[in-house]
Amino acid sequence: MGAETVAAADDAGRPRWWRTLLVALTGAGAGLLSGLFGVGGGLVIVPALISVLRMDQRRASATSLAAIVVTAAVGALSYGAQGQVSLVSALLLVPGALLGAQAGAWLLRRLSSRVLPWVLIGFVALVVVLQQLHVPERDAVLVLDLPRGLALVGVGLLSGVMAGLVGVGGGSVIVPGLELAVGLGDLLSRGTSLLVMLPTAVTGTWTNLRHGLADLRAGVLVGAAAVATAPLGTALATYLTPVQGSRLFSLFLVWVAVSTLRRARRERRAARSQHVPTP
């Protein structure tokens, strides 16, 4: 698996050390986002793996999920040290997330590569809209009842599907889901989100490795680089107001959607040019 990726990158003409540096910087950026927004960093990792290592989106998504095992663990520890993790919420989110991750990994093996970019774009658009419908708070805690309990299971299920299918850890679903459906504060939502990602990312990665989809060596390198920056992101999150954090996250997601669409169009043009008959 890893050898094929390295060979493809060698064909692109980049020195090995330069590729390694770019992958490590990707991990550092993912770790910063993990701590700052409570996400696994897949929205950075997937495009970077496609660009730097010339992976297709299916393989990049699977490799990203492997890296998220590390980024989520470090981020969850950072938030947990501040008491910003809801164990009750996590226990209700995890069952749906585990089931959803398997469903997402199943879909990943069957959907066309042309469809996957549009899944990511649609997902990003939904999250941005949800972010604008709610003014986040800082200190709100969990008040559990039956409707909120069911909402937690549903949020977990959707996050798991997106983790297995698109390669994001699910935080982009869990964080706004906890704020909107359950009313948790923004920091508590982010810390809980990172904790929930761990079993989801582990089980999804195990499934992807069984089917030969993930490049474990690249995933470990990205995750290792994220260890250094995740605590910094957590510290920065405490200095931003909830509204500022929400707006920054929405701007970042819009950038991701635009970049993904442009890349998909370039790939379609390249594919068409290869099939143009010569005179």
C-alpha cells in the first residue's frame, strides 16, 4: 500500500524529503484545527493527500480516517484536561457513530469517484447553514431527557456515516449537532466531539485496512505531526468568543467546498482530454 503511494509520488518528480515535509505540515494543520474546532482535521488531510501524494479521493479519505485516530486522541486529552468533555453525551453518541462508520465505509467502496466530491460539498454546505442558524454559547451544559437522548443517537449516526464515507472524523456534524439539538456550550461540544471520534475512527480504519484502502504509513505520519499542534489549537479556542469561532469555522468550510469543486472540475477535464481522439 505505502510503496505504491511512494512510487506514484516519485513519478511526480518531488524529492522524498519534500513530500515528507508537506505531509507532516498537513498533520500540523490538522492538529491545529482539531484543537481549535473540535474536528478530526479530515477536511485538510483529504485534499492535501490528493495533492501531495497523488491519491484518489477514496484512498485519501481512508488514510485520513487513520490519521484522525491520533488527532482526535490528542485533542480529546487537551479538552479533557480543562473539564470540557461530556461523558454522558459521548456514551449516547458512540453507538450511532460506530454503526454509521461501518455504513459509511461500505458506501465508500461502492460509490463512484465522481460522486464523492459532491458528497463532501453537500455535507459542507449543510454544516455552514446549521452554523448560521444558531448562536453558540460558552457555558451551557447537558440537560438530558428522552428527546435529547434520541437526538444524540441520531447525531452520532450521521457523524459516523460521514466519517466512513468522506474521511472526516465527524466533528463537523457532532459539534453543531450538540449545540443545536442538545444545547451544549461550544467548548464542551468540541471536547465531546473529539472523544466520540476515537472509536469511530478506529473501527472505520480497521474496515478500510481490511479492504486495502488506507495508506497506514502516511496516516501515522500525519497523526504524529498533529500531536504537536492540537494543544495549541485548544488554547486558541478559549480565547475566541463562540460567535468568532463559529464564523471562522464556516469560512474554512466554504474554502474547502470551493477547493473541492475546482479540483473535481480539473480532474474531469483531464479525464476528457485523455479520451480525445487524435486526428
